[in-house]
Amino acid sequence: MVKQMKLTDAIDALCLATIADGRSPRTVEDYRQKLRPLVAFLGDREIDQVSTNDLRRFVADLRGRESRWLDHPNRPETAGGLSPASIAGNVRAVKRLFNFLQDDGLLATNPAARLKGSKP
């Protein structure tokens, strides 16, 4: 059954499941850190309103950034774009979120299924 859920609630659900699966607190914080820019880019919309095109626009935005650590809680913004490894990490987190949502029956289709990331 597909359920109405906001992106921030979906991220919370992923983090809870990650904790329940016995993953480290660092993994949970990594998901939160890497998914924060997605919510900033798309807004806190319903998960079933996120399209593959939205996610591609997000990745294109990451690739086009001229500074890094824009959304980082512990580092000041610095000139220079994101590294391929950083972009790939963000894409992996987005794919993990939407795979989780589909696997848990919260989304009928996965908009991140065809999303491509950089190889670090």
C-alpha cells in the first residue's frame, strides 16, 4: 500500500530502519547529511511527487555547484565544486532512500532506479 509521506519523514523512516538493522550511528548521520541537500533542492514534498527528472535536476545541480560544503553542518562554505566522490555519495544516498521506500511498500515506483552517479 502506497502511503502519503513527506521527504523529511521518509528520511527519518530510513534512518530508523538503518538503526534497527544494526548499522552504525555514522551511517545514519551520513544518510541525513547527504539527503539534506535533496530536501533543500526539492522542498519537503510528498515522496510520490518526486520524479526521475527531479532527481536528475538535483544531480545536475550538484555537478554545477561552484562551492562545497554549502549544506554541511560542521564546515564553512568553500570555493570549488563538489568532487566526483561527493556527488557519487549523494547519489548513493538518494538511491538508498528510494529503494528503501519501494521495498517497504511506501512507493509503487522508484524514481531513482535509473539515476546515474559518478564513479569516484
